[in-house]
Amino acid sequence: MKKQDPKERIKNFEEVASGFTEEEAVKEAKRCLMCKKPSCVAGCPVEINIPGFIKAIEKRNFDDALNLLKEKNSLPAVCGRVCPQEDQCEKMCLLGKKGKAINIGALERFAADRELNQARGIRQQASEKKGKKVAVIGSGPAGLTCAADLAKMGYEVTIFESLHKPGGVLIYGIPEFRLPKRIIEKETGYIESLGVLFELNILIGKSVTIEALRKKGYKAFFIGTGAGLPHFVGIPGEELNGVYSANEFLTRINLMKAYLFPEYDTPVKIGNKVAVIGAGNVAMDSARCAKRLGAKEVFIVYRRTENEMPARIDEIENAKEEGIKFELLTNPLRIFGNENGWVKKMECIRNRLGEPDESGRKSPVPINGSQFIMDVDTVVCAIGQGPNPLLLSTIKDLRLTKKKNIDADPETGVTSVEDIFAGGDIVTGAATVIEAMGAGKRAARSIDAYLKR
């Protein structure tokens, strides 16, 4: 796909990749082998008929392509942008064994964008109403998918969201240049058109309890509240001004529109030299945002090598193109502040890679005497998130794991409480958008089976 020139895009928050034209999409679709046993489908967590929608694009039956997508995926424009296809469906593509796999993500984005850019939209009819109410807690990718699938089955679904906009991590965590807000608004609008109700600014467990919702007639619950509790490194100096969690940093920029200051009065103070600790997609997003907000130098500080980075390959490439610098095999030890309590430098140590740990990646081992100082005035901690305990602490008999995630069956979403199901990051810990969507889809089937008993 064509992309904005790096020298230009670091000055704006407009989308980096422009997407396929019609001719480019048809040409790419023609490369598909149409395998009799398509392994790409097995690599898709939401079970999309990938050869079917690609064949429809090849024949220029674009409405058919979108219908095939929406049979399984209610967020195709989102997935076409942020799903790690290279590790899932495209990884299974036979063409990729000897050459370049089909660009499934770009084709999905093309089909979805074509509808979003038109005045009309494709609507799917729900089944006959069943007269049973289901509450979905959290409007991130898991909750939206679960709600849409249940609505198509005929259930009366209400999504309860604690923030003032639906979308969860899609809207507060992913920057505008990677996933524009208008895309999320249109896709949540489609889900609303299926009959799903959105109740915003309601924090379940505080504003209202699950027990109170039971008394209002809700027969089943899906918890998809994600992993919104930030993790910090645990080093001296993290309390200084100019140290952010990636959650706060990205939420202020994305949802509260700090990038449009002073039009929106939620500025984020960015220094000249920014260090982002971590190397996942959230770290890349944070670093690239900092660059756009005026930082002269931005560093990714990561304790392993590039081979172990969890971020998507294209996000790492985009960061490099935009001038982000990489301090690899490096661990932060301490953050120092000035007399006014603002960050001014960070002490780090070099690592070497040792034996693999439980993740399968080689463990970083500090090298004695290799300490050095980085001059930085902003530090963003992007080393993962955990489950917010506010809701979970209010549900009696809900079993949690050692890490305080919900203990739920990964294939069904079933929890220790009969009418409560769960999926996404609240169960697995921080993972991908598409994995959360797959969990929401599986849970919807389980909720349907439960309510039919």
C-alpha cells in the first residue's frame, strides 16, 4: 500500500497508509490460488471465509465481499488496519511459502472502506427476537464482537461502557494515524444498527452492579473489560513529573485529542528527548506519537534484540522510517529529576541474551560495569497492562487467576459463575485485537447455548 512520506507524516496525525485502489485490490485478489483446503481460514480467529471474499473482489462483486466479511467479522475496517495478519491468516498462505503471501489485510480494508466511503451501508438482518436480555460489559473488540453476534441471533443486547465513547482500546489506545476515529465510529454505528444499545459513562461495579442488572432482567453477562491497569518498571524515579504510563499517554492523545491542542484543552507535555520503555505495538504507538508532538529525539529502550520485539514488523519499520532510535539490549535502572521534580536523565545498563525463559525468548542478562546515562526529559512506560480490579472485586464467587485475570475457559468463555462469560485481555492478559474478537465470538455461541437450555 502507498504510504505518506515519513518526512511529512511525522508532522501530522493523518493515516499513514492510504489503502488499495480498486484496480490494485482486483490485481492482488487475482493472485489467490483458491486452495481447496484454505489454510488461511484456519489462521483467522474469527473464521472469515477468506477465499470467498477475495474471489468476490476479483470479480468486482464488492458488496458480496463485504457481506462475506460481515458474516463473521463486524469490524472489518478495524481489522484491515490493525490485525497482525502476518502472524495469522497470511502466515498460513501457501503463496507465502515460496514468495509473498496474499495481502489479506489490505483486501479486507479495501472492501470495508468502500462501504464506509459510500452514503449507504450494508445491513444484516437479525434473527427473530428471542426476548432475552444480555449485558456486555466493555465496548472493546471482544465486547463489540460478542454483542454483534448475539444481536444477529435475536437477543436484546446492551453494552455498558465506562468511558464517553465506545470502542475501548480501539479508541483510547490506537493512534489516529493507524486507526482513525471515524472508522471506529462507523463500525460501532453498524453494530448499533443491529439493535445493540450503548450505555456510556457507566462503570459496572460502581455505577451499577451485576446483581442490580440481574434484577432488571438480564439473563447473561459477558465481561470484556480488557487490560487497562498500567504496569511500571519498578525503578526509582518513576514518580517524577514527565513519567507516563503508556495508557495515560495514549488516552490523553487519542481519546482526549491532545494532538489537537489548543482546540482541545488536554495537552501532553513532551520534552525534546523521549524514552519509551518496551517494544510492543503500544511502545511503537507511543514513540511515533511523541515524534508527532514535537520531540526532537525519541528512543525505544528494549532489553532484548529486534528479533524478540513483540511489535508488528510493519510498525517497527514505520517507526524506523520516522526516525525513532532503538536502544536495544538495554535495561533502565533509575530515573533522575531536576530541582523541580521533572525528569532530566535515566541510568541504563547493557544486556546480553542468556537462556530462553517461559516465553521462549532468550532472557536478558545485565553486563556488569556497562551502566550509562541517557539525557531524557520524558519517559513512557509501555511494558504491558493488567486487569482493572474495580469490577472483578464486586462479583462474588468469580474465580480469578494468580495474575488477577478472570479464570475462564478460552474456548467457551465460561467462568465460575453460571451466567457470566468473559473473553479478551481480561482473561488472557494483553493480546491482539483479533484474538479478543475471536474470544467474543466464541463466548456469544456459549451464551446462546446457555440461554437455550
